[in-house]
Amino acid sequence: MAKILKKIWIFPILFILVTGWYFSNSDWLYTKWDSRCVFCDESVIGSQTIYRGEKASILATHKPVVKGHLLVIPNRHVETFDGLTTEELIEMSALVKKAHFGKEYVLLQKNGILAGQSVPHVHFHLLPREKEMGLFGFTLRILYGKFLKALSKEEMKEYVNELSAMLEGSGHPRYEIGSHEEGLKERAL
């Protein structure tokens, strides 16, 4: 029995050590950003946009970690959160409310290369949670999401259509940006 327990505890400890080593020694984490911004690329905007507002948009991600994984971005090129205007923040928060499909979700945003931001354009990852995927599996998918296979053009088109249909059929009220703007401004200030 003692040998079995020793073997069982080796895996979590090994996982923690390997993950810690990987993230502390990753060249990709500390390298300079590519000079081009994919969220300013018209081909990306054209193929991945689910909703485009005046100041912000909802995009499908090219490497979905879970079903329903979306990105909420400002339309204007802004590298970090503190560069956003109040109006952009208001619209982005309304889009998060619009896009979570009435499910529980994780909202993830990173600022700067050292924090793990991989694209030099502010973006929020909206990751819906499902009961079927435990917390451990969900966390693993987030940690190793960069290694997932990117969707092909055909898969992306299907994914965008599926997410658009999910958004329309979620039963969650669709927030009209303009009608809530004044109330959101008051709360934001």
C-alpha cells in the first residue's frame, strides 16, 4: 500500500515541478512582441468577429481552450488595460455581459510580456465553465492552451457560426450598449 501511495504522489509533484520550470524558463514569455498586431489585421477581424460595436468587439479565438471561448477587444489598438478609455471599458464590460451565454465563466486578462500577454493588444479571454470539466482539467487547458492546434479557416468559420448561434439562442438578455451607457458611466466613475 505504501508503494502505491508513493507512486500516486509522484505525479502531482512532478506536474508542479515541470509546470513551474516551464513557466520560469520560457523564452516566449520574456521575448519582445511581434511588431504586427493580429487584432488589427483585417483578415483576422473579418474571419473571427462575432460582434462589432462602436468601441469594442467580440472575437472567436483561433485556439479555443473550451467550447465558447471568446475574446473581447477594443477596436482601437491599445496594448495594456491602463491605456483604455472609460468609453472603451464601458462597452467592453457590456460585451462581457452579452457574451457569457448565461453560464459561469472565467474572465482572464494579462498586461505586459512578463504577465504572459502574447498579443500587444488588450484582450479579455471569456472562458465559460461546464460542470463536466473539473477544475484541474480546466486549469490544465488554460496553462497549456498555447500548445493547442489552431483552427483551420473552415473550422474557424464553423466556430464563428456556432458561437453566433449560441449567443443568439442563449436566452440571456442581449444588452444594448447605448441604453445602458449612462448607468454604466455613473457606476464606472
